[in-house]
Amino acid sequence: MRRPAIGNLWLTPFAILVVLFLLAPVFVVIPMSFSDSNYLQFPPQVWSLRWYHSYFDAAEWMAATRTSLLAASCTVLLATPIGFLSAFAIRNMRGKAAAVLFGFLLLPQVVPVILLAIGVFFIYIRLRIVDSFLGIVLAHTALAVPFVVTTVSAGLKRFDFSLDQAARSLGASRFRAIFDVMLPQIRLSLFAGAIFAFVTSLDEVVVSLFIAGGDNTVLTRKMFLALRDQVDPTIAAISTLLIVVSVIAVGVFMLAVQRDNRRREENI
Amino acid sequence: MPAARSTGINGRLAEGRDLAAVVTISHLVKKYGAFTALSDVSLTVGAGEFLTLLGPSGSGKTTLLMSLAGFADPDSGSIRIGDREIMGVEPHKRNIGMVFQSYALFPHMTVGENVAYPLKLRGVGRADREDRSRRVLSAVQMPGYENRRIDQLSGGQRQRVAVARAIVFEPDIILMDEPLSALDKKLREELQIELKHLHRRLGSTIIYVTHDQKEALTLSDRIAVMNRGQIVQIAKPQEMYEHPASAFVADFIGYSLLLPIARSDSSSVDKSQLGALADNPYALLVVRPEKLDIVSEDHRQPGHFYFTSEVKDVVYQGDIVMVYARLKSGEDIVVRRDSRFATLQALPRGGSPMRLALHQSDTSLVTDDRAGVAPLAS
């Protein structure tokens, strides 16, 4: 290991401070979720799992969770292929058109989300799909596609397109070549894009506030409303569970990357 | 699987049976905007011939190869393999084996899976597939490597697997795009000989792209030299080297001094053999370093050109010695000698005069077709 230069020593405590600041809410929320108090309390006086019970025993929390998980899964199923095909198209384009299309596809993540939410809301009224499951999935897909396009584009940059040509010269149709050769090569990027899409949907609250009510209330929307109406410590429990889900998703991805790297290093 | 089917390439490997196809390219044109990659290229490659496309980068050789493979789409012209027109046919329906510069082996498949992939695409059964892959891998000196991963192979081994994968499905023709350029010199020369032998055993038509003139001379039945989207000369290796058709070819294949014969000093060059061409301002005499003899002042023999020069430098390179000198008329000239003791002893020192002899059979006259010079009027 190379020792850092003296001039850079201050960077370490600085970095630690930044990380602490970023993680502080997590360190507050997790203990609060195990509190016995009737309101959000930090630090908790008495420990209990009552808010976890309150979450798992409430039919409407469970319904919202089901909707959220289902919407996130459907978003993954839509955004991943759309994002992949877009990135593939961009890769095959020449000149400015590629940059323009790339920028266009990133728009949903660039436009202030509240503007997007209002726009989507008005369009959905016309289309009569406000508060519908389809509406949620479509809106979340629009928000998730930029992540998939970005990760897959990065993957395609590393992909050697002579592999694609080789497959086709050997007798594979374009479609077959993509499936047999390209997808296995960029699977980590696709996987990363899919995880981003899943988390984007699961985490999304602003657009959902406008278009995801009624029977199709998603978890984040319900949490937001619960927080507004009465400060219900159940949301601390749910937040903790969401954090766990996110950490698991990222962890699984990191493991996959690590396994891939190790396999590569072993053979150099 | 019918047994007869599997005898194809293996049969050829064993019996040298000839299944090769003739390739006929006519009037092929490909433009990229203002750049003309192929400008009316016509070429016939014989059945079982090893033809090399040789040229500098941007000469059109890769575009021509990619047009054959189906990855470049020419604006006009025709390409026929045997009797079949393949212009407009999708790459996967052309039945052409291709070896890529980067080998393009699939890293997520084993060696065996890579080689069997084209057979799998053609619906060949598993047992037959494995059998044929095994035999082809033996043919490229890679027996028993079926279960290795690609990243466990050296560059030379990858190259062999890439060749095996390109021949296993008995393609009508085989294309190779600078397949040896990523290897070090020693291995490259070894594999050149292997490729030559494999070609002899397979009897397939091979079209090979390289910018390495020595590789082209070693491997080819015929060489097509390309420049600026055109084939400037097509000939057998020896003919190409000994009798280049133009200054470009003479300059590109091997090292040569191109001496403007009309302007050269008449006291140092005997031009009696040249006839009318001697006065043509665009005629150049091809002088190759290894064809020159260092001779004494009184050396006079029919059929020779003589040059009077002054030695500038003598550079020892191990197997050879290069003598750099300047002609009376001002041109630099290089003489190549072997490095045996007796030769070295006899070499002139820097600053001393040197008389050089060149036999007329060891040279030829070419027209100057290089940039900025008008072509020879006939």
C-alpha cells in the first residue's frame, strides 16, 4: 500500500465526517423503530418490536407494501428492456444523434420531479389512469429508464462488438447474437440497471403522491400521509425494513461484481 | 446424425478433398461520405487459393473484407461465392468463416463451446458437435483444450481456437482480418507456417488481410496490394517483390530506393538497357538493398548497372549489416550484407568511396504513382 502524502491526511477525517453526516438519519431511524414509545422518540427509553407488529398486522400497510413491491417488479420488467434497447440503439448511432437521444432519455431524472409529477397527473386524468396500477408502473418506468440506459451504456462501452460480428459470421441472427453473446457479457450492467430501477420505484414518493392513491396506494405514499396525519412510529419500522432491503440489493450486486472481478483476476 | 455429414472438414483434413469456392468480386464501390473506401474493385479468387489483401491503413482492404463478411454494405457492385450472389445477404446466411484481429472468442464459453457454437446454430446434435470440435481442435494443435476457459489461454492458443471455430462448420470461404498482428514476432512467424500448412490440408479458399508485407509474402498464393480504394497490383509473392508494377508497390513491399532514372548521373548509372524509358521523367529504378553488390573500381560486366557512392555509416544488426551511402547524384542508398566475418572484413569504412553493381534481373523500372506525381502517359 502506498502511504498517503502528509498534505492529504486531513482528507481522512473529512471523509469520515461526510459519511457520518450522510448516515446520521439511518442511525436515528433504526433505533427509533425499536422503541416502545407512542411517538417518534430518540433515543428510545424502552425497547420493543411493537411497531413491527403494527406494520405486519395492518392489512392496509400490507396492501400498500404488496402494491409497491409489485409496481417495483413491473417497473424492472419494463425499464430494463427499454433501457437496454435504448442504450444499444445509442451505441449504434453515429455523431450528434446519439448524444441527443441519450440526453433525451435522461430527462426524467433531470426535470424537477414535482414538475414531472404535475405533468403526469394531468396526462393521467385525460387517460383516466390516475390511481391505477398501470399508471404507477408507467411513471416509475419513465423515472427508472435513465438509470438503466446509463449503466447499460457503460457496459456496452466495454463490450467488444467484434464478438457480436463473430457470432453473426458463425451463423447467428442479430437477435440470437444479442442473446448468446452480448447479454452474457453485459449482464452485470443489466443487473445494476435492474436494481436501480427496482429501488427507484420502491423509493419514489413525489409522483406517487399525485397518481398512486385509492386502492393502489404505494408504501411510500402511505408513509408520507401517515407522517402528516399523526406521527406514527410504524414508519420508522418500515424505513428500517426498506433500508435492509436496499442494503441487501446493493450487497447482492457488490458480491456479483466481486465474484466477476475475482474470476477475471485469477486468470491474468 | 448421419456419419457422412461429419466427414466434411475432417475428411478434408484427412484426404485433402477440395470443397473450396471461387469468389468473384465485380465493380465494388463503397463511399463513406466524401471518402471513397472502395473504388470499383474487381477481383477473382480461385478455388482453394490463399489470397492476401495488403495495403496501408485506409487503403480499403478491411472494407473489402467486411463487405465479403456482410458487415459493410457496398453502394454498388457484386460479390459471388461460387454461383451465389451474396450482396444484400445477411452475414449469418453467408456461410463464411471469419477470424478476427482480436480473435473475438466468447469469454463466457469454454474453448469447446466456442468451437461448437457455429455447429449448434446449424442444429448439429450434441455428440456430433463434440466430435467435430475435438477433431478440429486437434487439427490446430489444441487437442484436449475443450474445457479450458478462454481467459486461461495464451495469445497464440486463442488464435488457434479462433481458427478452429472459423473452419469447423465447413464454410465456403474463410476470411482472416490481421489474425496474427497481436502476437510477438517469433510466435507470429511460427503461426504463419502453421496457417500455411493448415490451408494446404483444408484446401479452402482463404482471403487474408494484413499490413505486414513479410507475412503476405510468406503465406499467400497471390497478393493483392491495395491503395486508396483500388487494387494496384495482384501477383504471386515472388513476382510482386521482384517486379513491382508501380513505385507504390515497390515502396510498400520491402525496402527500396526508387531512383529517378532520367535525372540520375549518367557517369554513375549505365542506362543502355533501358531503351526509351530511360528518358521518361517518371520512370524509377527499383534498387533493393540486398540486390546490390559491392565491387571494385574496374568491375565491368554486361547486364549491370553501376553506382558510385560514398559510405556514410555502417550499422551492424546481428544477422545483417546495413551500409548507408550517398550516390554522386545525391540520393541515399542502402546496401544489405550478411554478417559473416569475411564479409565484415571486406566492408568499406565510413567516408570511403564505394562502387555498387546491380544486375538488371534484380531490378525493374516502375512509374511513379505516389502522391503529387503525374502518372506515366503510355
